[in-house]
Amino acid sequence: MSTFIVQGRWTSEAVKGMLAHPEDRAVALSKMYESSGGKLLNFYVTFGEYDFLIIAESPSEHALLSGLIVAGAGGAVTNLKTTVAVTSAEAKKAFEAAKGLVSSYTPPGHTHR
């Protein structure tokens, strides 16, 4: 499973709806992620440029994208920004693998090593 961080903003209509009927949106998000084979790890309401931050696991980019499409089509969220997150252990493995590729790569504008 891959980990994704999703940030976004609520529309004014969504805020009006939550004001009229307060609810814990993590419940609905958990159901959506679980139905696509993923898992909601954390949901935060944030201050600043974005109104919320989601940390979720998903079996694939396609599964995550399906959920983002549903959320966007509902008209309650906008300005969605998604970032793939890797653990430090996963990053270490990538750096180790990259060591083996260094000799096979030539940067643009340089002669072959």
C-alpha cells in the first residue's frame, strides 16, 4: 500500500452544510477509503491555505484517484493537492538502488562517462 497526503478546501456550500449539520467527516472518509481497499490514517482540519489534510493508504494511484473524483464531483471540495509519501526506510532503499544507477546516467549536456 502507498501512503498519500491530500489537502483541499471546502466550498462555502460545504461549510454552510456542516454548520447546519455538524459531523465528523473522518467517518465518511473512512468508509470511502475502505470501500476502495484503502485506509484513512488521519484527518485534520487545518488553518491557512488549505482547510483539511488527509493521510491515507491506498492500494494504487487509481484507487485513490477514484475517491478524489467522487469527492470533487460532489461539489463540496476544491483545490485538491495530492502528495505521495514514503517512509524514511523506503527512501533509504531508493537511495541504495540509486547508487547502482549512477554509472549508467549521463546528465544533459555532459559527455558519456
